[in-house]
Amino acid sequence: MLARDILVQSYPEELATNLLDSYKSIEENYVLRKWKPSELDAGHFVETARRMLEFEFTGKYTPFNQQLTKFNDAVLKQY
């Protein structure tokens, strides 16, 4: 079973696709020694992972066309 297949069993397809796409970009840029782009892609990966946590805890997530709020203790308590 592929990672994507496992993820879409628990999360919306958009989240699974974005997480795996950003991981693939990190991996590709790392191999090419493109450090800055790999850092940017890592940020996208983390933002998608946070949306997955939102979905896990609340059943919904911040749409990708909306910026996430700053992550702090208050947000952590909300989860």
C-alpha cells in the first residue's frame, strides 16, 4: 500500500497530496543541494502537517487559500 493510500483513509485528499508533494520537493532539492528551496518546501510540509492536526482534532482545517494563525500556546490549548 502506498503512503498516499494510507493518508487518504484518514485525511482529505487535498491534505494527503499537499503533504506528499511538499515532501517530494524537499527530497529533490536536498539531493540537488538547493538548500534555500528545500527550506521553503519544509515550511510547506509543516503547514500541511498543521492542517492535518487541525483536521484530526476538530474535523476541519484551514483552507490552503487562507493563512494559518501564528502557532503559540493558545493555539496548542485550542487543539
